[in-house]
Amino acid sequence: MSILEPASRGAGAVADIWWVMFWGALVVLAIMIVLGLYAASSRPWHAGKGLTAFILVGGIAWPTLTVLALLVYGLWLGEALLPRGDSREPYRIEVVGHQWWWEIRYPQEGGATLIDANEIHVPAGRPVDVHVTSADVIHSFWIPRMGPKIDAVPGYTNVVRIEADEPGTYRGQCSEFCGLQHAGMVLRLVAHEGDGHLDHLERLGGGSAEGADAGAGAGAAAFAENCSACHSLDATQPAADPGPSLAGLSQRAFLGAGAIANGPEGLRTWLSSHQSLKPGNLMPTFHHLEPETIEAIAAFLEERGR
Amino acid sequence: MKSETEAVERHARLSKVFGTPPGLGQLSAVNHTTVGLRFIVASLFFFVVAGILSMLIRAQLATATNDFIGPDIYNQIFTAHGTLMMFLFAIPLIEGFTLYLLPKLLGSRDLAFPRLSAYGFWCYLFGGSIVLLAVLLGHGPDSGWFMYTPLSSEPYSPGIRSDIWLLGITFVEISAISIGVEIVVTILKVRTAGMKLIWMPLFGWYLLVTAFMIIAGFPPLILGSILLELERAFGLPFFDPARGGDSILWQHLFWLFGHPEVYIIFLPGAALISTMVPPLARHPIIGYTMIVAAIVATGVISFGLWVHHMYTVGIPHLGLAFFSAASMLVAVPTGVQFFAWIATLFAGRPAMKLPMLYLFGFLIVFVMGGLTGVMVALVPFDWQVHDTHFVVAHMHYVLVGGLVFPMLAAAYYWLPHVSGRAPSGKLGVYAFWFIFIGFNLTFFIMHLTGLRGMPRRVYTYEAGLGWDIPNLVSSVGGFILSIGFAMFLMDMLIYWRLGRLSPRNPWKADTLDWAMPIPSPTYNFGSQPEITGPNPLWNQPDLGREIAAGKHYLGEVRNGWRETLAVDVVSGRPHYIILLPGPTYLPLIAGLTTAIFFASFLLKVYWMAAVGAGLSLCVYLAWAWANGAKTDPVPVAASPKGDLLPTHTGLPQAPGWWGLVFTLVADAHLFASLIFGFIYLKTIAPNWPPPFVLEVSPLLPALAIGGCLVGYLGARAARLANEAGREGMRAIGLVVSYFGGFAAAAAFVAIPWVGLEDLTAHAYAAGIAALAGYGALHALVGGIISAFVATRCAWGYVSPVRSLETRIASLWWGYTAVAAVIIGIAMFIVPAVLPS
């Protein structure tokens, strides 16, 4: 999560400017402390001569020149970070902030969209334009090692450009206060080598072949009764009252937008006690369900969420 | 000996006139010393509460995945911490020491409007109590202290929590605006003889600019709060993007207030420093004019920075460049002040006294806050650290450096003035090191926490992200800091009563606040000095004795009057004598009726709120009625030399007239914010154009605007007739303007009523309703003013000499007429010509 360990060109440039400013600030602070101590040490300045010039130089010329230089540097850098002016075709994804999870949308050729949640799969070494908006309150999309954050504002779509220099996994987190589980809105960016991100999309879309219909069996029935109003198993079809899509669930590293590691145990713990793992999240508790029913749902999700 | 007996007798006579009755009668106090100290004590109380809340925050964040406090309570706690510190500690503390010190530094006996500052205190106390009570009951606001919509809007914050913030804080802001007007008029008019504007202590310049910033900066937030409350209570969708509103509009309105706010807090801190540095350096300030220019520049630039809190909302980069430049350039006037203080130390022979230690704390902490401020003003860097703990650290360096350290220095500097006793100095030194080390331990490493990616306002975090150790260090530091503050408060309490008696003017200071016995008498000065230079006590070493001996202005008590001089704004030549009001319960009663309004609105008992508003209006009218001479005043003797000065009653330029001028300046800023909001929604918000347009007969707007113009012409005719002594014409003018006002108010209400189907359907309709409401309210108040003045005329309280009331009616109506025309343009022309 550290901006001092940049993993993209943009984040690297900002980290560089931080170190320039840090050392510069230390020098300024040292000068001010020395001046203050020296001035207070009862050394009379002869007849107060030259003190006006002292104020003009120290108070006006010095800060003016410093901030102007910094301003030009910052403007130039900011322009370079903007989502434009790259000969390479950017990869496009859409991110929608929800209380308290991230909806990830991959527009496909032909107008279809594959919907995922809380994990973003992109190619490494290629610019990615992230189109960010919100379904409810203001959130902020930020993966520190990738560079600038951008707010997810209802009614607007903002675009931020990121690019992972190397394949890898990068953590992100909502950075605009958005209510009870602001702390529980974690995001993972997986940058794949070559076309690895397409494999993910294929697996994600694969579940759709089985359709939104839950199928037969006890797990399917329990899912249909308790879950399907908010959660879809089909990456091409959102549920009517959308919670995070569960298509491709087994591929995710975490459940509940970072609340618990995914896996057989994690899934069952989440289903039975998500309100203590992530207090205030908008999913109702399942205390009224028998342990067997929860087990059936879990097994069904493991089966269908491949 | 004779002169000393005389001085003691003068003291007794003045004390009797300026005193406040004991016991419950203390509730009627209006004296600036008393009211100022009340502000200070109340703000320290809120500081302690907010400080305890911050310790809970640090306890929760000390370790990863801590379940000491859940998210619901945590969100209330950090919201309350920010809200209390900003609105109920910092601003009221500034108001408190300004009310206490300002008249003393300016050589006057009280403020321009003693009852107004008492009213301000009650509004602050009652509004703050509402917020505090809600927090203690677990119903505190929980959307963060800047209350971003739509999180704070009804769908995402149902219930009373957001309303507590919006109404409670607006209540407190009434207090801030009152004090702002109070300070401006006092500085411009209520000084001692001979105090030219350019001889005024720098404190006066600082507070003049600060008060203007309050008058200009608070109205956008008040407007925003009103609009959001209208949305929450009645569904008018100003901030809902689905219905043509825009959540970003809230951010603009909030930061239009919020950034000037930072300088509203820093400039008074700098004011204290500029007052303490010359005595401690034993040399007049170097670069007085440059500092004055720097103060004004800071005030102006501070209104061009607000967007730097909004770099990440999606505003085009080149648009941000302007705000980035302004944000950085504010370093220049700040630099001027720092170098002027250091130059003064260079020129003098600095005395290493306790306040000096705290001033060093200020130097280091504030410079660091300023440096990180320049960093976050840089757009690309801010894109990274915005809303992380880096910003939390930066902000605490600025605010604690800019206000708290100067305040601690000032507390040690002025404690002898308030209590007549001096602190020992030892505990104060220990307290300093605890505070300084604890503060830096808490907040220096917090920069790193932020750089490592920890967002602000998270109630918990995972282990292993590099956040564990810095957070633990911050928490340990926070507790050391708290111990330091506890030591400081103990030091103050102990030496308040038990310290050794302090000599007069223990710092050998140059300013008039030390030209009186300590603790200060209620009337400040036995006679108001005529000063001959910018450093009165250094220029005129005998001044203290002369003042006590009644050798200067207004040394004698007559008619039981509380008198103080009003001077010409620039030259400081005596202009007239202000007869100050004595103790009265009116401010308390007005505060209570205002509290009825706010509390009823909060509980959604709207008829009761209307009753509260009506009662408040009656109290305001009673208050205005209590003023005024029944006969034309004659000039009275003002000094032993026999100078004659008129009393203020009814004078064209009486304090009341100035008060209305600056109140209207605040009002105009609220109005400008409303117009800005309407145009902003029209041009930028999503989901425009609206599905319907305003359809009314042209007669209604004609009646609304025409009624206001008639109101103005009537009031103006009455003013001119009064000056010409034509009482019949005066009465006709007032009656005409009265009817004009009520017709206009009715027409304004009718416009949205008949012309729009559903005010809740679209922000367009809501905006029209808000504009109409503004027009109706002003026309209504105008009508009431006309009726009030007509009544006073009938009672014989107004004459060609006592013309103040007719001038006030005319001024109000002039403003209202201009506003009505602008409202008409905004309603009917703007939507047609501007693109959506």
C-alpha cells in the first residue's frame, strides 16, 4: 500500500517528487530553527540596519522562487499523469463504488459487459483507463502503488489512468469516507503477464453458460430463497437489487471486500458470521438458517462459483 | 496622595456603573471582560471533551484489528472530535480572547455591541450543548466533520444525526457572525483618542481581517447547511444527482467556508504572536506595514484556495492549476510574518521567559505544517496523499501550530492580566516538553502512516501493511500529549488563585492592555488615554498613572452612563461618545427563543419552530426598542480640556448603522452563494434540463420585484422627509413601504407555489423555491422594519437629528430591492440563457 514503493511510472514520479520535497523541507526547517535560535540568543543586531531587506529576501523572494519552481514541476508532472497522449491503446475497465464493495465491469466487444467484484484483472505493461463512478455515496478509487486516486462520485464518471510496470498483485482501498464500513472496502488489482487477464475473463464469462437459473438441489434452492435477490451467479446479468456478483467467486482471494481470506473455511465463516467480521454491511444475517442450509449454500457456491 | 484618593474614588464610581449584579444577575452580564472569559472557559471545556474523544480514537487505532470501539461509535467519535475542535473550541476560543483583549488593546471600555456578544455567547453555548448532548447520548453526527453529501443526506443518514450537525452548528455560526460584526465595528470605530489606523496594535489589523473573513466565509456554509436541511426535512433535492442536484455543490459551499476557516484560526494565533513578540524582544515590531500587507494578502488569497480540498473529485487539471498556485503563494505572506518576527528578535534583546518557549514550539510545529501544506498543494502529490493520514498529520501541524501553541504562550503571557497572579514557571516548562514531544511523536510519524497508504477515517486496519508500528507510536505520543495538556490546565488552575501577586505590566509591554490595574477592572480605563504613537506605554511612560487620575477622556461618571469613545475610522480623532447598554437579560432570552426554534426544527415540530422564530423576532424588536433617546442629544464634555462630543444616540453613523452594513455584507455573501449554487446546478449538475419549467403570470414577479422597489422608494422618501422635518410625508413613506413589503413577500411565496408542480421533483424547482424564499423573507423583514420605525416615529423617538432608524430602514430596503431584481434575473433569465 505504500506510495514510497511505486510499481508504475506515474506513482514513481510522485515518489520522486516526494523525496525532493522532503529533503527540501528539511533544509527549510533547519534554516528557520537556526534563525530563530540565533535571533533569540541576545545578540543585538547593529542599529536594526538591513532588517527590512532581511524580511524582503527571506519572507518574499525565497518562498516565491521556491514555490514557483515547485509549481512548474508539479504542473508538468500532473499533465504527464493524465489519461491521454499515449500511443498505446489503453485497456478500459469500469469501477462502480457501492456501500461497501467495488463493482468491476469489463466492457466486451459487441456491447456485452462482464461483471465482477472487488478484484481487477488487467494486463501489465499497458495503460489502463479506469472509469469510476458510484451507485450511492462518494467513494474514492485508490491503488497507492499504481498512482493517483480518483473519487467515485454519483452522477459523474471520472477517469484515472494506471499502468502496472510488472505483473503482480496490488492492494487498494477506498479513501473517501463512505460510512460504517469505509474501512472494509479493499480492492485487489492483479496485473497479468501477456494475455493472462483474458483467461480470467473467460472463466468469469464461463459461468454464464449455465445461466442465471440456480438449477436443482438443496443448495440451489437455499441460494434461490436466501441469496439470489441480491447476488447474481451470472457475470453478464446483475441481480435485481445488486449486491456483489458471485460469478467466479472461487477465484477471488478475499470475501467481503477484504474481510476474510477466501477458501472453504473462509466462505463458511463469512456466511455464518459476516456481521461480526464486517459490522454494518448490508447483507442480512443468516442466524435463522440451520447449519445444514448454510453448508448447502456454501457447497453450492463452491460448485457454481468456479 | 490627593490624586490617589481621587483615583480610588473614580474606581468605585466607574465600577458601580460598569458592574454586573451578583448571583443570578450574572446571567445579565454584557461586559466584554466577562463575556470574553465565558467564551474562553466554555471553549476549553469543549477542548477537553474533544481531547478525550481523540484519546479514544488513538486507543482504537493503537493496534491492528482492534475491537475496542465498533464502526458506529468510531464514526461518531471522529466526527465529534473534528466538529468540536473546529466549531466549538477553536473559533469560540478566538472569539473569547478577542472579546477580552480587543477593547483593552484599543484603549476602549467595551465593544461596540455588548449585548450582541452576550447573545453570541448564548447561541454558542446552546448550539454547542445540543451537539454535545447528542454525542453523549450516542446520536451524534457520523458523516465526518465536513458532512459530505450524499452520505449525510436522508437516504444514507436517516434519523436525527445529520440534523444535529446542520442545525447545531448553524446555531453556533449565528454566534460567529455576530462576533464578526462586533469585531469589525469595534476596530473601525471604538478606539481611544489619537489611535490612528496605522498606529493600531497589529492585533487590531489581524482581527479586522479575520472578522471580515468570518463575515465573508461563514455564510456559504450556513447556506449549504440550510439547503441540506431543506433537502433532508422537506425533500428539496439540491444535492441529489438523480434529481438534478449535485453532491459536489456541497463540497464547494463547505470549502468556500472551510479554507478561509484555516486562516480564520491561524491569523488570530499570529495576532497574539505579533502582540507578544515586541515586549519579549524589548523592541517595537520590525516591518509593521509589511505585516499589515501580509495579513490583508492572506485574507484575500484564502478565498482562492478552497478547491485544493477537491483535487480528486474530477475537476480538469488546468482548472486545478490556479488553485494550486494560490495555495502555494499563501506561503509568501506567511513568510513575511515569520521573518518580521525573527527580525524583531534580532533587533531587540530577547527575554527568555516562559511564553518564548511556547513561541519556539509554534515556530517549529507551524513551519512544518506550512511545508507539508506546500506539498499537498502540489496536485500530483495530493492525488496520492489526499484523504490519508498524511493529511491528518499536516492539518494537525497547521492547527496546533497555528493556534494552540500561540494560545499556550498567550495563556502564560496574559494570565497575570486576568487573575493578577503569576504562574511559577516550572510546571509550565514541564508541560511544554510533554506537549511538544507528545505532539511530534503523535503526528510526525503519522506522515509516514499516510505515505504507506493508510486512509483517514478507517476504524480498523489489517496487520502487516506497515501501519502497525507507526500507529502504536502515534497512540503512545497522543497520551503523552494529553498528559502535557492536563499539566497545563492544572498549572492555570493552581496559579489562578494561588500564584504570587504579579506586578502591573510584568512584561514591560507597550500595549494599552497593560495600562490598567490587574486583574482588570470592569471599565478597563479610569479615563481613555489620548495616545501619541504606535507603542503607547513606551512612548508615554506615565500613561498608566494619568489614566487612573482621570487626566484623559471620559474620566467622570455622569447620569449613570457607561461611556466609551468612538473615533474617526482613519485618523482616530474623537467622533462621538457611545452610551453602552448595561446588564440585561435580553441576550439570554433571545438565545433561549432561538434555541426553541432550532430544537423544535430538530425534533421536526415545525409549528413550534415557527413559534420560536416569532418569539425571537419579538425579542429582537424589544431589544431594538430599548435603545434610543427620547430627546435630541446635546454635546457633552468629554475631557478635562473641555472638548465637547455628541452622544451616539440617533447619529447617522452610530454603531448600529455600521452593524447593519456589515450584517448585510454577510447576508450578501449568503445570497451570492445561493446564486452561485443555482447557476452551478444549472450549468454543471447531471440530469438537467428539468422536466418542467416555471409557469407563472408575469404579474407575480412584477408584484414581487415591484413591491420591493416600492418598499425601497417609500423608505427612502421617509428618510428624506425625516431629514427635512416633514413628519406627514415620513409616515406616508413608511406605510407605503410597509405595504410594498408585504405584497412582495406574498408574491414571492406565490411564485413557486403556483408556478411549479412539485418542488421535490428537481433541483431546478428547489432552487426557484430557495430564491423565492430568500426574497420573501427579506421583503417580510423589510415590512416589519417599516412598521417598527413608523411606530417609533409615532412615539416621537425619531427626529431630524435622531435619524438612525429611518436610515436603517432605507438601507435594508435598498439591499432588498437590489436582491429582488437579481432574484428575478436568476429565476427567469438565467435558466433561459445558460447552457445545461
